Amino acid sequence: MSDPLFRGFSPEAMEARCQGRMLERRVGIVTDFLSGLKDLGAGPVLELGAGTGQTMMLVSRSFPTVRFLAVEPVGEYVRYAQGKYTRVNSLLDYRDGTADTLSLPDNSVACAYSVNIWHHIDAVSLQGSAAGVARVLKAGGRYLVVEPNFRHPYVSTYQAWMRRERNFLPWRELKVLQEFFVVEKASFYFALPEFIRVPPLWLSRAEQALERCPMLAGSVAYVLRKKRFML
């Protein structure tokens, strides 16, 4: 694919930017989600918008026998992941693509997750993207969606004013997802700003207490279940 690099970041620069606490907690959120699923080995685990593949590689370490499939629209990130991570683990598969163009059979994926992709999808493509994910998931399959939390005043303002960014809103993105999925759970994360990469233990504990308040959390995570009878 010929898509431009995300904000001009090379694969190496993107991975360097995503180190530290933010990456570790993100991996933990996804790992906890997958650990709670009973049918994890029934098909590949799908990551949408996988970037350089770093998150999927780290998550896969907790599930050494599970197949993982990543889809990413930036071709250079895909080639980077294929060269760096598939050599380490042959159960990792990185492909070009987007949520609305998944070249996978119906009902073939055990579960899926994504981090910060839905607020980048334009309004015209929202329904097709949600339908694409639902199509490839098995009946009753779960999908973890992690997005910026618009309830946080700073996050909401930042997303609204940054170029090529926007808010993930319950009455827009989530509403479209709910045409195909049922929301089973919503959780909040990241009370500390992104630039704090290695906080002391006391601050990490304080963050986990503070983020229970939706107004103080920078991200929201929804566990969605595919509807048995979709529209």
C-alpha cells in the first residue's frame, strides 16, 4: 500500500515514541482481555490498526500457542513488522488492510482488539468498518476497543484541535458499533499524561485510583460482543 506514514513517523521513530508506561499498560489491558476469553484458540486473534506490530508481539508472549493476525493500512509499518517480528514468532501474521476491507472468511476470527483507531476513521467509512469486523468474528465473539476518553476535558480539547484527530463519541463511533455489537463492559485508564514514561510506584498506584473517575481518565476501553442477529 502507498499510505503515508502516520504523522510522518518512521517505524523506528514510532516504536521509540511508544515506549514506557503507556506501552506496558496497553499490553496489559489487551492481555487481561484475552486471558478472560474461553475460546481463544478457536481462530486467530485479530488486531486492527496494528502500527509497527510492537503491541501484538508483546501481547503474544503470554499466549505462545495462539495465532495472531494484524491488519494495518500503512504499508511501511507492515513491512517493518513482517521483517522484525515474524522472524521471532511464526504465529504472528501482519497484513495490509483496513477494517472495511478485511480479506478474511466470515466467522473466522476468535476475537479482536484495537487501540486508538476508530477516532481516525472518517464518518463515511464507520459503518462499513464496523460491519467488516463483525463479519469476520465468530458468533458471540468479543472485540476490545480502546479509544481516547472524550469525558476528560484535556483529551477532548486536544482531540478536537489536533490536525487529523477527532474525538471518539458515544453518539457517533460507539453508536455505529452498537449496530453490530453489544457493550458488555466499559473501563477507564491512564490518568497520568503520556510524557510520564516511568512513574515511581506510588504514582502508578495513585493513577490506578484516579482513573476510576471517568473525568480523570485519558482512555476508555469497551468490551463488545457480536450480536447474533445483526442489522
